[in-house]
Amino acid sequence: MFYRCTSSFILNEEAGIKVIRVEDVTVELGGLVVLRDIYLNLEPGLHVVLGRNGSGKSTLLKTMAGLVKPVKGRVLVRGINVHSLPRREAVKLIGYTWQNPYAGFVEATVKDELEFTKRIAGVDLQRDIIDQLIPQYLLDRNPFTLSGGEAKRVSIAMILAIDQPIWLLDEPFDYLDSSGVEVVVKLITRGVERGKVVVIASANTAYLHLLKPHSVIILSKGVVTFEGDPEDLSPSVLEEHGVPSRQLMCG
């Protein structure tokens, strides 16, 4: 067994270990089971989690990011339990963007948000990612006064600029105009080309024709009902698993 040190985090490099393994995970929130008996193996590439609102998509991403702890099972990243990692190490390994872009803001200006992110992660941020997403005129603005699209750009930039090997993106296209969608698609595509694991959760597949997912996962009432190649998703299969077939999957 060999180990490689990345920053202060040790990545297990044993042959055959998946980048992310979700093993028999069950999550309860407020006494309700929102994820049940989830098993997933994710390797580098783009993976899309589909499902209606309330199906458990956001909870799955938060659990994979170490933000929500399961009552049963575990999430392994290169063989390491993500819930055993110090928060700073988890942030450098896994980037999670909130569905609600305002949820992660804590500072008075966008510039301060970026500095806060840098301090928390303990790494230099990737300026090219920031420059692609955040116009200069927004840097001195209060993030809570931004429009939905502006806030989404800032929220995504704050996390992806850490340049983690794993990106978990919750409804990344919500609020964005066409130029914002184009930038995010470009960053996702480039991230996949660089060997990242990118997981997108969405109830709306309208923009996914711009991407080429390696796999699709469908959640329904907290249970995985489909996992496989997007080419296997005919309109009838989509409807069978609760995803409206009128939405374009990919092209």
C-alpha cells in the first residue's frame, strides 16, 4: 500500500480503490429518513444526480461533502472516511456549492468572502476561476445584496477556486443567465478533463444537453432507483423513475 501527501492530507493510492465510495448510507433529518441504503462508486468524470424536489439530492451531496453525518454507513474518499477528516482538510479535498447561493455567505463584501475562503482552506485561490466568474465591480459589494445570478457566480467561485479534486455542485445553473451557464459549463468540462470527480445534483435537466455525463443516478424518495449510462435513459425510463421526460437529458 502506497501513500502520497497532498498538502497535509494523506490520499490512499491502493490500486482498485474508488475515488468516492458511498457505503450503505442512511441519513435521518428531523426524525425522517431522507436517504436509505445508498451505495455508490464514483471515479473521475461527470456524474449527474437527478430527481424531483425532495428526493434527497441535496442531502446526498452534503453527506458526501462531510456536512451531514449518516446514521448508518460511511462515505470514503480514497479509502478515508470523510466524516473523520478535520474540516480544513475536507474543504481542500471536496468542494461543495450550495443550492441557495446566499447560504454560504458570512462576510460584508465579496472580496472579504474570498479572503475568508482562503483562510479556511489554507491555500491560494485560483485567480483564473475567480476572474471568469466574478466581475471586478462586484468585489466591494455586500454579497447579500447581489442578484440571484451574481450570488450564484460568487458562491461557485468561492468554492471552485480552491481547485479541489472533487466538486459537488447543487443545482449549479439555477439563477444564472446564458453567459453564466456558459462559464460554469466551461469550468465543469475543464475540471473533468483535468481528472476531477464532478457530481451535479439537479431537478431540472434543461441545461444538461451542454454536458456529457459519464453516469446518471436517479433518486426517488431517498432511494437510488437508477444508476448507469445516460444513453440508457429513454423517455419511458425517465418517467418510470419520476423524472419528467419532456426535459432534455443530453445531446
